[in-house]
Amino acid sequence: MGKVIRLREDGSIPPDNPFVGRKGANAAVWSLGHRNIQGMTYDAVRRSVWATEHGSRGGDELNLLSPGINYGWPIVSHSREYDSGRSVAPTSSSPGFADPRRVWMATIAPSGLAVMQGDRVPQWRGNLFAGGLVARSVRRLQLNESGDVIAESIIPIGERVRDVRQGPDGDLYVLTDAPQGRLLRLRPAGT
């Protein structure tokens, strides 16, 4: 259902988009089967795009986006219906659909997403940082070269996290979602 589109800065469709030339297809589509993308970031190290998506009741996802790939919503999902608690889909994985790189069954309500670049904080380089509205924290996701999550840690913020970005100074910044919201700079302990 939900789609990611890929356009040039002038609004034209790149000729190497995956559905260019397919009869009946929208040539602007890059990937499909998304429920509700809340965070998206470009990973210059891996030359890839990452997205976080809200599940309906649990089943929040981290996906590594690839051209022409279907991520399955609503045919495959880890989510549950809000009213009944039943599974949204008959299965959580199926051939022909990409599995998420990470699923949060206890909802975090993902928000902004950033990948740490540069040498400002060497131990964080290449890590993903996913904000959590309900979780009131930032998830640090360490990845291997293939983009598999090999470790996850929680950085408690204590407020709903609306966005996570790396600033031009190389530091990581968090924007909270509250009447007196704050802009916070994150650094590892001892730096």
C-alpha cells in the first residue's frame, strides 16, 4: 500500500527507477508495502536508505530500503489490531516480501532517524539512531557491513523524541515533543 517515491530535484523521474517502463506501474515508485514511515535517512557509508515505520499495535519496524522491493504491509506484518489484539496479517514473513531489519514488538512509536557519519564520535560512526515517541528514548543500533542489527542500546531521554539529526558540527541532536520541548545534544559518556 504505502510507497516511497524517488524523484530528481527538478521533479522528473530517474530512468533507473525500478518500475520505469512497466505497463500500469507508477514509474516514480522506489519501494512499496510500507505502513507509516516516520523516519528516513541516507547512509552514505553503505550507500543505502533506512526507514522506521509505525506498526499498528506493536510491530514497529526498521527497514533497509531497496529499489522495487515490497515490504509487505498489510499482507505480512508483526502488528496487532488496536481493538481486538488479533494479528493484522496472517503471517509475519513470506517469500516475495522483505523482512524488517529490526522489529519492536513493544511499541517505541519511531520518529526521526539518523545515521552517524564522520569522525566526531568514532565509536558511533555508522550507527543508526532512532527516536521513540512512546519509548521516550533514542535507540542506538549498531550494524554489521550487511546492514544487520548486531546490537541495540537505549539512550533514555524522558520525553517524547520527535526527531534525531546529526548537526553540521558532527554532533547528534534530539528534538523533544512537549509543550516546553527541548533541543538536546547527545554524546557518549566521558566525551
